[in-house]
Amino acid sequence: MTTRVGMFARILLWFIATVLIVTGVTAAMIWYLHEHASDDQRQQDIEILFSESRGILASVERGDVSGATSMFPIWIADHSGKMIWQPSFPGMPRKKHVAGPIPPSLGCQLSRGQSKEPPMGPSMHDIQKFLASAAVEFFAASETPRLFELHGEEFLAGLVISPGGLPYVGFLKFRPSPFKIIKRVVWSSELLSRLAVLAFLTVVLCWLLARSLAEPVLELRRKSRSIADGEFQTRLPPNLTGRTDELGELAQDFNRMAETIEEAFKGQRQLLRDVSHELRSPLARIHIALELIRKNEPSDLDMLAGKIERDLERLNELIQQILDFSRMDQMQVLPVTLVTVDLVELLRSIAADVSFEADLHGREIRCVAPENPLQMPVAVELMRRAVENVLRNAVRHAPDCSEILMCLEVQKPENLVRITIRDHGPGVAEEHLSRLFIPFFRCEEDRGRQSGGNGLGLAIVKRAVEIHGGTVAARNAEGGGLEITIYLPFPK
């Protein structure tokens, strides 16, 4: 049986593993620096100790005490542990010169930028006492140089011969390597408690980070399940859609998808209502006409036959549009055969066909197109159906004795062919423009039924244009009326 690990647990483990890896790499780097830099650092401090100590002893033996200065904290003692030189800090009084071969305990001037003696750690008296005994121990030992430690502070000791040939021991406060600093801070009796606190803080931080990343995804999962259960009005909250990262974009896309699903579901229910109404009315009229025919009234046979014929044509048109829309869904996936035709001639023939219907309602269709032929590969029947649907829609809603204008032009910089069809009807509310091409959408509940539409005409237009790789848009034209624009890619 396979154990399932949730996304939150995965992210949490990723964060903890990342912290552990970074910690391990950092520790390895510190160890590497310690191993390779400590020897060089020790050698540099030894050179500083010898050079500074010899300079101080040379100045003292010449009697130039004022010139004996050092930028480093250096102590010098003889074999008995008596301090010959020690650093002085601001505020400490200088000791007076004492007669003898070597002046005792002279203070040095600190260079600008040196800080005072740190308030924490051993005092100057403790250091002097410790170094005095360390000097005696140093002369008794055979190795040089060596390190002495006092309360965590390390002092480098080395044998220095003065210009007069006398031996002294010089002490320099040793600069610890980064590894030793960390070891001094961490490696103590409280190590376990510090590690526990650090581990706890790491886990809490990783948990918060993992939750901040996983919570939007978990919320998206809950909402997806709600939609799967039929709650199509489900939306993600603004705190997710308002984010500026990829999760915010995903939340916005989810809400748009939910809106599309809800509209499609509403469209299907509307389709069932519309189809049932559209089928019920002509079927009822056909049933009545058949009953009258059975009564053998010859005078009404022609009229009844005409009604039956019109109702059957209307039923056939509705069924044909539903079938066309279904086929176009498949055409967006399956390849479509394109034939190179003269697009100008095709549009003129479509306008001539629709003009018969427009003349009956007192409307005129005017086609404006280039004089020269425009050869383009198109699916002829799909393109004919798309342009014809737009023209018929314009004829239905245009006022009497008005003109419907269809323009064709080539936009060479963009390599596009633009087909614009405009009527002078009442137009569409701005909030409905972006939804005109949604299947089964009607601006008004009864408008399509009164005009003979069923909400599929413009949806078929959009599918047909997209199959050709183009786009379609609608806007309210200046001066009134609706303008539908079709953009088709022009072959180079």
C-alpha cells in the first residue's frame, strides 16, 4: 500500500531539508576556512608580534620612550614575569619612568579608531597577573611560540631578543579564526538547549512558509470540489485573487473558468427551455393544422399547408444550427480543409444572398471591398456561415429603411484581413458586449425569440473564425448601431 504525502507535508519537508543542507554547507565552508586560513593567520600574528616588540624594545633602549608606540595590544615581560611594556587605554594613567637598563611598564598611544577596553571579559589587572605567570611558564618551556588562554581570550607568546641582546617574552592578543568564534559561542554547556531552540524556530518558520504556499492550493482544491459537486457559483476569495504572484494569477484564472462553466451550464438550461419552447409552438400549430385537415375543409388546405411548411422550416433551422455548433466544436480539434478562393467575390456573393431577406424588411446591404481579387485559403462553408450569420443578425435588428455596411480591407503591417459589418440598430449594453459570443446568450430574455434568434448565431461565428486562426470582436459604433469586426490572418 502506497503512503500518500500531502502537498503541505512535501513543502514542509523541502524547507527543512533546504535549511539542513544550507547549514551543512555553511559548516563545511567554515571548517574549510579554519583548516586553510588558521596557519596563515597564526604566521601573520607571529610576524606582527616580533616586529612590533623589537621596535618597542629598540625605542626603549635608546631612551626614546615617547616614540615607543604600537597599534596592536602587546605586552612584554622579562624572565621573572615583570612587565616591561603593556598597552594603555584612554583614561588609564601612564606609569612613571623607573631607572634601570630597561624602563618598566610604559604605556603606548592607541591609534585613532581604536576602541576602549571592552567592558566584558577579564580586567587589565587580571590580564597582567595572568601574563606575568605565563611569562615565567614560557621561559621554562622549550617551545616557541605558543598560545595562552584566559577566560576564552587567547594570547600568542613569542621569544623576543632586544637590540641589547636581552631575552624577553612578547604577548599579542590573538585573533581567533571564524571557526573558533562560532565554537566559542555555540560549544558550551548550553549547546543542547540552544540547538533545541534553533531547531524549534526552524521548524516553526518552515511550517509558516509551507502553510503560506500550500494554503492557496488547498483552498483551490476545496473550491474545485465544490464546482465538481454542482456549486457553479463558487469563487475564490479576494485575498487570493488580489495576490500579485503566480498563485494570484491562478486564482483569477480559476474564477474566470468558474464563470465560464456557470455560463455554459446556464446556457444549457436556457437551451433546454428555448428548444422546448421553439419545438412546442410549431409542433402545436402543426397538430392543429392536421386536425383541421382531418375535418376535410378544402378551402383552408393551402393556408394550412403554408403554416406547416414554415413551422417545419423553422424547426429545421434550429436543429441545423445546433448541429453546426456541435460540428464546429470538433473542427477546433480536427484539421479543416482550406481552399484558396477570392475573398472579395465570396463576400459579395454572401451579401447578394442576404439582400433578398433584407429587401423584404426595407434594409439595404452595401459591400465595400478592394477592386482587385484577394486570394486567401479558407473553409468556404464555415466562412460563408460566419459572415452570413452576422449579416442576418444585423438585418433582424436594423431599423426599417436603413443601411447595413460591410467593409473588407487588408492591414499589411499586421498581416491581417479585417471584415467589418455595422448596422444602425439600438446596439447592445456595454456590459453585454463581451458575452455576445457565448453560446445561447441573449441580451434580453425575449428579444431573441421575437427576432427569430436562439443565441447560437454569433457563437457559431466565433467558432468559425477561431478555426481560421482569427478573432472576432463587437462594439457599439459611434452614432448608434452594433459593429462586428472579424480579423483573419493574411498569408505572407
